[in-house]
Amino acid sequence: MSNTRKVSSDMNAFQDLFNRANKIVALTGAGISAESGIPTFRGAGGFWRTYKCQELATPESFAKNPGLVWQFYAYRRQLVSSKEPNLAHKSLSILEQNFLRDSPQRQVIVVTQNIDELHRRAGMKRVLELHGSLFKTRCTQCNAVKTNYSIPIVPALAKIELDEPDRHIDPKDLPRCEKCTGLLRPHVVWFGEPLDPFVLKQAEGLMGITDLLLIIGTSSVVYPAAAFVPQVAKRGVVISEFNIEPTPSSEYARFFFKGSCAQKLPKALQIGETMISHWG
Ligand code: BJW
Ligand code: ZN
């Protein structure tokens, strides 16, 4: 891409294009949930106790110390359950409802790397979760996937605090499969693991047809999601980024809206305060 290409932060120019787009894809990451009080992965908040979050989100960490990795996820289940979707999640959801009601030929779809389910809790219907969900488990023996919102998920994982020493938990007291008693794991995608091929295929299909890509609150360093942006840019599609700082995707963005997406996104999508307050 040429260095002379201009990146714009002109809201009116963005809205001209937005008003003509029919298949809007919003690719979201941890930054969209930051204003809900959920820490991001990288940067200052990216630690859990003394561990870097990315270091715990691996199959190797789970194999070595499933009790520790479960404490990390149990803590996040507790935290996320106590938080609410913010204006950025709500704006996307209101946009989806407005399209359904007023312009059914227009669609907005969220492709998220987040596992917090906040898009769904904001009422969004069309959400593709690339990395799974905090509230699903998968059996390491029989592979059964189950939705589970219980907090605590087992008594040994009750009231996990950030400032307590790591608990030693007997593996028999960790979450277990009700069918085969195998050890359960969070149904999320860790580094080195393939994404669900069906989910990946759907995401790639959406990237192939979108006519406006919004990239919201992701550092764009984790693949395969990071590869979607250059793939879409190659088709000449307008890419608009919402982030507090530039990312590797910024070189492909026609628009960059710097600042918290909870503030910038409602403006960009023309979702007024009244619409949001009626949403609840
Ligand atoms: C705000 C804000 C505000 C803050 N408003 N903005 C090609 C090249 C190189 C490496 C690879 C490659 N292909 C695959 C790899 C390896 C690896 C990878 O990508 N490594 C890179 C790090 C180099 N990828 C994988 O391993 C993937 N698997 C795979 O490709 O498998 C292939 C395979 C095939 C066949 C057999 C075997 C394998 C899997 C990746 C899974 C990632 N998993 C995690 C954990 C999920 C579970 C959990 O949450 O615990 O997903 S890691 C973590 O990173 C999590 C996130 O979803 C993901 C992305 O992070 P995200 O969302 O971007 O967050 P942050 O914190 O990085 O950024 C936040 C952003 O918000 C920042 O930019 C802030 O500025 C911004 N922000 N506040 C707006 N208010
Ligand atoms: Zn099982």
C-alpha cells in the first residue's frame, strides 16, 4: 500500500459510505468490551495475577496445570457475569434491529474474537464467535460441548480473587463431564489450535461479500482474524477502524476513528442517545 494514501477521520464522509453499504461486517476484539470493565489481552491490563493472559490461553498451559488455567477462566466468568454491554455493543445491536425493521436488504453481522458473549447480551442476533465462549465447556475425552452459566462452575472454583495465591485444586474437583467424567475445558480456541472449520468458513464467506468492514477494538495481531483485513482490502472494500491507537490493520483503513469505540461508534452509526436509552 502506498504511503501517500490518506486516512480520514471525517465522520460525514464515513457516513456517506455507510449509508450506501448493504453488507456491513464488524470485526471486534477485546477493546470493544474495555469500557464494560473487561481487561484487554495485550498492553497494561493484559496480566492475570503474575501471568500474561496469552501465556495461560494455550493447550500447553492447560496440560501442565489445568487447575491454574481453570482459575483464570473461572475468574473471567465471574467478572464478565458482573458486567454489562456498553454503548458500542448496543449500537451494533440497535443497527441490526433498525435494518431488520426499515431496510431488510441491509445487514450487519458481528464477527468477534471475544468470548464474553456481550454482543449477544446486547441483543445482537447475528454474531459469529471465532474463539468460542467463556460460557461453554468441552469434554477433553468425549468432546461434548455444553453451555454452562453456573457460577461457580464447581465449588473448588468459587470466588476466585486476583490477589489470592494460586489454589492447588485436585483434578477430580475440576469441572467434569456428566456423561463420561472426563476433564472439561473451556470451549475456547487457544494458540496453536485450529478454529472451528465451520465458523472459519462462515467468517471467510462474510469477508468475501462485505461492502464495508468495521474493525473495532482489536490489536489485529492474532491470526486468522488478522488476515481478514488485508483480504478484504484487496477487493477495494472500505475499511474503517475504531481503536484508541493504530494497529497493523491501520495501513488498510480508509477511516480511522481514534478514541474509545463506546464513544465513537454510536456517532459513526448514527445511533442517538434516545435510541440507546430506549434499548435499556
Ligand atoms: C480499544 C479500547 C476502546 C482498548 N475502544 N479500542 C500466521 C502468522 C503468524 C502466526 C500465526 C499465523 N497463523 C496462525 C498463527 C499462530 C497464532 C497467532 O496468531 N499468533 C500471533 C500472536 C503471532 N494463531 C493461532 O494459533 C490460531 N490458530 C490457528 O491459526 O490454527 C491453525 C491450525 C490449523 C490446523 C491445526 C492446528 C492449528 C488460534 C488463535 C486463538 C487466539 N486465542 C485467544 C484466546 C481465546 C480464549 C480467551 O479469551 O481466553 O484469543 S488469544 C487472545 O488474542 C484472544 C483474543 O480473541 C485474541 C485477539 O486479541 P484482541 O481481541 O485483538 O485483544 P488485544 O488485547 O490484543 O487488543 C485490544 C485492542 O483494543 C488494542 O488494539 C487496544 O488499543 C484496543 N482498545 N480499549 C477501542 N475503549
Ligand atoms: Zn465427556
